[in-house]
Amino acid sequence: MQEIEANLFVVFPGWTPETTAAMSLEELMRWHDLALARAPKQT
């Protein structure tokens, strides 16, 4: 769970633990998928 939140905080820098605290696991995973899609790809 902490890795998911860490990824979200990198891609969505205005987010804090308070932002994600009330989210369900399903919602967190949906945002995580969006974060992965938006994150710069490492080569």
C-alpha cells in the first residue's frame, strides 16, 4: 500500500496521506493505474 501511495504522491505532487486516507482500495488502484500511465518512462 505504501508503494502505491508513494507513486501517487510523485505523479500528483499536491496529494498527501490525507488525500488518500478515505479512498477505497479500488479507488487507490484506479488512481495508481492513471499515475503509471502518466509517469515518465525510464529507459
